[in-house]
Amino acid sequence: DSEPLVLGIETSCDETGVGVVRGHTLLADAIASSVDQHARFGGVVPEVASRAHLEAMTPTVERALADAGVAFEDIDAFAVTAGPGLPGALMVGVAAAKAYALSLGKPLYGVNHLAAHVAVDQLEHGPLPKPCVAMLVSGGHSSLLLVPDVATDVRPLGSTVDDAAGEAFDKVARVLDLGFPGGPVIDRMARDGDPAAIAFPRGKYADGTYDFSFSGLKTAVARWVEARERAGEPVPVADVAASFQEAVVDVLTHKALRVCKDNDVQDLLIGGGVAANSRLRALAQERCEAAGVRLRVPRPKLCTDNGAMVAALGSELVASGKAPSELDLPADSSLPI
Ligand code: KG4
Ligand code: ZN
């Protein structure tokens, strides 16, 4: 057990996550979510999230330590999401992590949320190939990254110019009256629908960039549904869900594989909440096989926001010899990668 024991804290959005890892071994991944408190608003309410983090922090840390079977004093280093994310939510995690690190006199590592989404895969599939390409798709981000080294060199190549992929799922679910969060229910509904029923637009499909755009698609779905309702015709919800979902995953997989090809990289990692999407997984697998690219997708619990991902990156930073953060580490809502 010569590798350091790292505790990671994640509070960038609506999940209070606390993970404990040793090297690439996951020991605990405790989570408290405020998602139910946001459901009736149809999206995450920042003030509600911050308050929930405050209440959940201590119990979640205690649960993680108990699950890992270690004492608080055994922790060798702390890691915390410093950004990007909701300012008030980030601040709760950063303040807590500073207090824990200070009280034990142990190092504190502020980490980037997106890089942490990449690093977490090592807990499931072992060391990341260097380089690899990562596509992160969630309610807050849709990014394509070239990753020569997750601890020291993560290069953003493109991202969404408007809505994130998960945001599009959530907004379309609202149009279809399916509730929040929209991704899981659209995924389920789409299984009974025809993905070719409606030709929805594929924004920025062939524009030569690595950026995404989903707001035109969201508007197209809303207009299509409105037209049906105005005509007094029933809305074929399963077909709309399947056709919308197909448009999203078609563009995502197309661009991700273009990044691999253009950079001569043979390993693609997909992470973030939308990586739980069954059609995205299937199409990515199919297109990766055709292109000779190996696909890595962490299990769903590691794809959505969690503390283990922060601990995983913290562990990587310790191993890389990188200097820890100072105790005046700021929470930075728009922290660049
Ligand atoms: O990573 P995550 O838990 O939180 C952040 O946004 O950072 O991702 C949540 C997002 C939501 O927009 C949700 O609708 C979407 O991921 N999502 C899915 C699926 N499961 C969750 N989207 C499509 N298909 C799914 N199965
Ligand atoms: Zn995230």
C-alpha cells in the first residue's frame, strides 16, 4: 500500500460527491444528489444546489470514509473540483476541502472538472493510453479534448457553441412533457420509436470545426411538435424521441471520430452523463470498430458527476509530482482546461 490515499470532493453542479482512491483503485464513491429538489423547476437551481451541498458535505465524507474502511487521519492528500461549475456550489466543496487539508496538514489539489471526467476511466479500465481523445457530454458541457496526459496536458479542441448535449435532451423532454432529467426517459422512449421517422437537423455536422451546436435541433423539435398540436394531430412521442436522439448521437460520434482520425489517435473515451445513453454507446461502438479505434466508456455511475473522478485525477497529480494548490485556491466557475 505504498500509493497515497486520496479523497476527492465534487460539488460543481447538483451532486455532492466524495470519492476515495488509492492509485487506480476505487475504494469509495459516496454521493448525495439534490436532483429531486430541482425536478419541479425543470433544471438545476444554483441556490438550492449550494444549500444542499452544505447540508450533505459532512455526512457524505463520513459515508465515503466508512465505505473505504479508512480513518480520516489516513488520508494522504485531498482533491477538489475548483471549476468549471456553478460558483456557489463550487465554493462549498473548495471551502470544505481546504478545511480538511488544513486540519490534517495534508496537500490539497484543485482540479478541473472536465479533466476529472477523463481521469475517472482509469479506475475502471486501467491507465489511459497516451494520447487519447476524450468526448465529454453532459448537462453542462459538450467537449472534445486531445489528452496526451490527463494530469499535465489536456487540450480542448472544440465544444458546444450553445446548448450542451444533455441540456438538449432535457429541453426536448420538457417539450414532450417527459419530466427532468430528460436524458434517461428519452433514451427509454426512443427504443420504441423509429430514428429515421423525422429528419431533424444535424448542426455543424460538416463545418470543419470540432464544435457542436444543439440549439437549432432543439428548436426544430419544438416547432415540429407545435405544428402537430396545432393541426390537432397526436404527437408520436417515441418517433420524435428516437429521431431527436439519433440526430444528437450522429453528430457526436461523427465529430469524435474525426478528431481521432485527424490526430492519428486510436483510443476514444466518452464520459459525462450523456455517455449513459444506450444509442450513443451503440453507435460509437459501431463507428469505432469501422475506424479501428478502441472505445472506452466508464460505467454509468462513473460517467455522471461523482467524487471518485476528482480523487482519480488528484491521485494522478500526486503521482506526476505536480505542486499542490495553495490554501487560497479560488473556486473558478469558468476555469479553463
Ligand atoms: O454528468 P451529469 O450527471 O451532470 C452534468 O451535467 O455535469 O449529466 C447529466 C445530464 C443530464 O442532462 C441528463 O439528461 C443527461 O446527462 N443524461 C442522459 C442520459 N442519462 C443522463 N442523456 C441521454 N441519455 C441518457 N441515458
Ligand atoms: Zn460533469
